[in-house]
Amino acid sequence: MFPRPRINGITILVIGFALYAISLVCRPLLLALSCVLAVIVPYSYRENDDALSRRILWTEFLDRDDLPRQLRESDGVTIEEGYWINRRGMALMTSTMTPETNDDDDDDDGGNDGSGIRAVVCLCHGYMDNVSFLKRIQFQRFARRNIAVCMIEYEGHGRSDGINALIPRWENLVEDAHDYFRHVTREKFPNVRRVFLMGESMGGAVAYDIMSRHRDSYDGAIFAAPMVKILVTPPPFVVALFERIVGHPGTLNALSHLPWAPSRGDMPHLSFKDKDKMRLALMVPTKYGRKPRFATARELLNATRRISSTIHEFDAPFIVLHGLEDMVTDPRMSEMLYNESRSSDKTIKLYRGMYHNLTTGETDENIDIVFNDAISWVTDRSKR
């Protein structure tokens, strides 16, 4: 079930006065509007929209008896969670994973920092995602191979501050993620020579922008089903009309937070091939489960259009991973990224039969294949 609807006092007051005024003019209209509001209000306002509620719900959620054992037990991996304060004073949820043992030190070939860590992977997660649940389980694969993982939940995602799934300004995601990755690698992993970005879906666009702007800070990027190219763009007049209604990129107005932007299909069913893992993901109380908010749709459209026009300039080392049955981001976009980029060190892996969510939504066997490809790519470049 979705979290209970909740709206603030000012909204209730405004709606109440509006309904009272309408009742004085036309009672049938009042009845019709009441029926519409009975559907719209619970859809638009929910208990987990604010960060404090999401954190409280998460604490209660962890007391459930039906959660995966691996969520509480990290075999050979140290997981540390906390909050990091960004430039705007917002508390963003973070997580790091490091190996507990140094079993593979002998074959590091000088690539680690003396503690068994050969490289650091900084994860940029996807839209509506978090790093606290299924990511916490599946990404331990990196740490068991002596690759540390740093993760951050964007503004409005997971337990971080902000309205649930609202992206008011794309640059905030890029700046926050890079600032945190720079901070944590300097403070926690000062002697690790190799730092890589990894971006999934929308996070692929975040990682692309970070890599493009801070080329000297990272040694390469792993793109998993990235949102980096548009095959069909809306006509300019449609984009202009949309921005006139919702506001220009980076701005907010009274309509910005409304979750009514058009989107195709049921995202969980389109993303998860393994329906048992999908059911687990839908248990999380920080989930969103609605159409994109207007401002979020505007920011994603604007960012993707810009990135789509610049991939021929991208020259960083990268590997792109994509399922051929992906119904969310077209695998042809990844092929275009591979073919059009200027990088002299690029690899593409296309997986027959796999869906969009490669790291947490596939069968265990398929997830192993994806992580093995990513780990091999990182390990090979950590020895150079």
C-alpha cells in the first residue's frame, strides 16, 4: 500500500474556502468538484512527501520481520550510513561500503592503498531510487572484491531532505553528488589512487555531467541503462508551452510539485524483471509511486536534451551496460553513446533478455553477470 495521504493546514484552509464559495453559487458543481478532489488530493499529497516523515517511516519499516536477511547482515563488508550537509544546508543520506578483510592483497599489483582497497566507485542512483535497501544488498559485491563504494541519496530521494521525488534544479543533483564524492574520497580514502563514477538510469545523466565537468577527479565511468540520449524530442513549441506553465529550468511555481506530468507505463513493472525483487522494492516507505512532478519532468527533459547534443564530445573512459529488453531507457541510446563519443577507452555490454534495472531488478544470476563485468572493468583500470 502507498503511504497515507497528508496535506498541510494552509492547503486545507484554501480548499475549504473555495468549496464554501462554490456552494453559495452552484451546489451541483460543488458535488462534482468534491468527487474530483476525493481522487486528486490523496494522489497528490502523501504522508511520505516530506523528509521527516520518510525517516520516521523508515525506522518503523526496519522493525518488520519479513525483510531480507542480507539487509541486516553484511558478510565481509563494513557499511556506514550517515547524513552529509550540502551547500544549501540540506541533510542528504549517505552510505559507504568497504571490505572487512584484505584477502586479495596479493593480486592488487600495487593498485590499493595498503588496506586492501584497490579503487572507489561513487554511485549516482536513478530517479525515485534510494541507496538504503536493495542497493545496500547488491552493491556489497564491489566491497567483497576490494572496491569501496560511496553512495548518496539526492535531494527529495530516500531519507534525504526535500519533497519526495521533486527535482527543482538539475544542477543541484550534479553539484551535491560531486561535492560529496570529493569530500568522502579525500576524508575516507585519501590514498586510493583510482576513483570511478557509476550511474544508473537518471544517475547515468548525473554521472555524465560530473565526469564531463570534473574530468581530473575521476578515472572513468560505469553507465548502467543510462538516460543520456533522446531518440524523439518534443517539438520546441511544446517545450516552450510546458515551461511557460511550470516555469523555466531551475525555478519553482505553484504547479511545480504537482505529480501530473505524463509518463508511460508502470515504472516498477517496466524496470524489474524479477517480480519478487519488485515486491521488495515496493515495500520501502520512501517510495514515490506516482507520475513525475511537473518540475522534475522539466528538469529531466532539459538535462537529457542538453546531454544528447554533447555526447560526441565525451572523451572519458567508460563502460556502458544495457539490457536489450529495457522498456524505460532504449538500449539504442547506449549504442549511440558508445558509437558517437570520442573516448579511446570505451566498452559496451548488451544483455539479451534483461530489463532496465540491471543491479537490483534481475535474477541473481543476471545481477552477477552485470557486476562481474563492472568489477572486471574497474579492476583492470586500477592496475594501470
